[in-house]
Amino acid sequence: MVSEIVLFTSRARLFSRRGNLRHPSLFFFDAFFLVCMYFAIQAFQDLAQFSAGASVVIASRTDFGLLGSVGFYGVRISSYIALFRGNRMPQTVEWCTCLTGLVFALICLAFSGEMVKGYAGLKGFAFCYHESDSSGELVFTSRGFQCPAPARLH
């Protein structure tokens, strides 16, 4: 399987010879990256609550998914590498950069809720429950504190 992937990435082109830095479709990734960075900063601030010394933390289950979405910019980074190399074959480095970013983003998107729980556990917090509304928020307490009743949070 790995040899087939290496063979594919060494023979298939990720970018054509006519590609340039100002290709219009690549600007989509620049705009998408700015949007992702905005949401990633919000998610990072949400996760910073675990280090703020609070006894109860409410975090979104999508925080790591938002942080991981920055990995989609790997496509644009691979275009920079291709242009720097003059779009020569094999484009294995370009493929690896692109696929690494995409895999990182998809893993973070798929397992975001579990990653938030794991991060909270590493920071010394225990999972209490999901919020009952559709906001997708998770409630954590610092170890040694009891979980608050859902009605007391609002």
C-alpha cells in the first residue's frame, strides 16, 4: 500500500507546468485560510479557559475541528513548493505536503469532541456532561469539584 502511494505521488502531477503563483483558484485557499485562522483563534481562546484556573469550563466540541481546518491550507503551501521547484517531476514533496495537511484537518474534524475531552483530561479537568441544547458545548470541572447541575449554569 505504501509503495503504491509513493509510486503514485512520484508519477502523477499535483500541479501542471503552467501553474503560477497568481492562479485564481489558489486564492480561494488564501481566503479560506483567513476565515479558518479567525475561527482557530476563537477556538484557541476557548481552550485557553483550561489554563485560566477556573473550576468549571464550558468548551465547544468543535474547537479542535476549527483548529484543524487550518490544515486545508496545505494545498496552497504545496503550490508554493511546486513553483519554487519549477513544477518539476516527481512532485512527491508537494503531494506529501498537501496530503499531510488534509489528513490533519480531517482527523481533527472527525475526532474534535474526543480531542477536547482528552485535552481537558491532560489539563486536570473531568468531563461532566453535554449541554442539552444544540450548541454542542461540553462541561468540565476541575478535579476535586462536583459537577454543577445543568440549571445552575444559565
